[in-house]
Amino acid sequence: MSVNYAAGLSSYPDKGKCGLPEVFDPQDELERKVQELAELVKNSSYTVFHTGAGISTASGIPDFRGPTGVWTMEEKGLNPKFDTTFENARPSKTHMALLQLERVGILKFLVSQNVDGLHVRSGFPRERLSELHGNMFVEECTKCGKQYVRDTVVGTMGLKPTGRLCDVPKTRGLRACRGKLRDTILDWEDSLPDRDLTLAEEASRKADLSITLGTSLQIKPSGNLPVMTKKKGGKLVIVNLQPTKHDKHADLRIHGYVDDVMTRLMSHLQLKIPEWDGLPGGTSVKDEEKPGLTGLPTDASAKDLKIEEEKNGVERIMPLPGAHMKEDGADSPALKEERLHSTKLEPLVKTFSEDPFRDPEHHAHHNGVEGPVQQENGTHWGADCHNSESQAKRARIQPSPS
């Protein structure tokens, strides 16, 4: 649960602006804005999405700075409420809509601050995903860089040893790895994984349309990435109930539940949201070897993916769990007959009248269950970040000046 995630972080005095009032667009205005968003998407050649804790509240995981967020309740001396655990959380409509947008070629890259693992669980391809603050279900070998996606949280935070060892077998005369595994979750002030950050920056610069979902954009450097798109004439769309750090830069601001917005958007694009038909948790690389269960990396459709990975210098080790998993080598019926699944939405009506980000100095870190994965070739994603002082300074999570 995000409550346990928050408790696992070391003490930090300033967690950002918490409990800001939520704004809701009237239904007719919301529909007009989503139509405008759909036109922007149709006219875009390179769309990048940036996600925060707000996309997982429909999955039962509380955010951190919302009216009932973990840190908001903490400031009030109250206990936050939660509906599920990380292990039992199911990808929301938004998670599945993003998967479908990637499948049809609209979404080119996804940048997430979330650590809940729901993007990976939905089946979203990891080569098109930067998890800047980590993944509660991923542990990596400190020796060879191999990663494992588990079906339970790995049990530690702050890039600490998990107590398990790498199982890469002896090959080509080399010894078995047996390196120590560690979690991928950043603590306050930790450096971001260099490869994730680099890919996110490159995608943000290349994008002609950046769309943020469920994040207040209070955190550096992740919160500043969407603005990079504006520097070359691109468009910025912000979907969030609370005001954000970069509202003044947005070409379009939509105040609505992200599931509602994404459902409407998919309708305008004449796309259906696939129903999640995956397992309740992630899978480790060994699951590819189980009889009758094949992942994308082992079937014929992985050839193009492998070629692309070789270009990027990345060796794929992980299977793609969730909706990409198949039991007979063919697409499951749920992928062929995609349909919406319902999520209860409970409206709150509040207003907001002034800029809450005028304070001269503002320190913050994870925005909700936003918290980096490092990669799976011989050098793990964050190796350079931790070995190079200059890169560490560039990549470290820092206060975002107002």
C-alpha cells in the first residue's frame, strides 16, 4: 500500500503542497475539452504521456497530496484510508487505455513517477516506459544488472539488498552470477536511474504533444519533463483535478477524473479500452519457461522488438506480464473482444481561486505513489548515474523553485 511506501521513506520536512482544493469542469466543458484533446492527438506524430499517482486512485491506491492523500492526512494527524494492497491492485481504465494507445502506435513513450507497478502489470512494454522513481515489484542484480518482476513487493526500499541472489546460470565457461539483488525504489534525494531519465528526456524533447495525467508536477526533474515539449513548439495538455506547477505553460487544462477523461478520449478516437486479463501480480523471467505460457519475447512477434533493442544496446530479459501474456501462443479472446470495465467514480465539488505555487522556495519529492527501475543488460540502468558525480547531480531529485 502507498501508506507502507510512505512510511518506508526516510524523514523529509517538506513534501510539497498537500491538500489543495480540487476543480471539476462542468460536463459540457469537459466534453468540449476532451474533443479538443482528441484533435490534438490525431494531429500529433509523437505523443508522450506523463503519469502520476492520480491514475491509480481508481485502482484503490491512495495518492499522496490529494484531499485524502497520505501526506495530506498525515499533516492533519489522521490515518489515510486505502481500499487494496499493491499486490491486489488491478490496472485502471487509464492504465489499459494507455496500453491500447501504445498498441495502435499513438503513444510513443510513457514516463511515470509511480512505483505501484501497474503499468508493467497492465502489459505495457518496458522498452517504451521510464519508471523514474522505481517499481515496488522489481529487484535487480547489482552484479549483472538482470531484473526480476515479482508478484509481491520486494520488501525493501532505498536501493537496499533484498536478501535474494541472482539466478543467471553458468554459461560459456563463465561462473553463475549469484550477485546480490536490490530493490529499485528511490528514497528522498536519491539519484534517478540515468537510463530511465535519459530516455524520458529524449522522448519529451522529441514529442510534439505531451499529456500529463494525475500529477501536480511538483517534483524536479520529472515534473519539468513535459515542459521540454514546449521548447520546440509542441503542445502541453494537463489533466489533473488540483492545480499544477506548470498550468501557465499548458495549451489545454482538463479538470476531471483521469478515467473519465481517458474513456471519453478513447471514444472520440474510436478505440476500445481492453479489459485487463492478466495475472494478479507480475512474473519473473522463469515464467517464460512454464509449459503452455509464452510471453511476447519468446514468440515470432518479438523479432522486430529484439532488433529495436539491439539498436538501443538493451538486452531483453523480462517477459511482459498482464494483457500481453498468452496461454496458447495466440491472442486471448479478451484482447480480440476488448471492452470497458467499470470503475466507481465519486464526484467532489470544490473550487480554487489562487495560485498555490507562489512561495519563493519549494521542496518536494514523490508525487503520490510516484516514486525508478534500472535496466536489464550487462550494465544496469542506473549504473552511470551512481558512478558519475556530474550525472548524479543532474539526475538527483531536487526542489522545484516556484
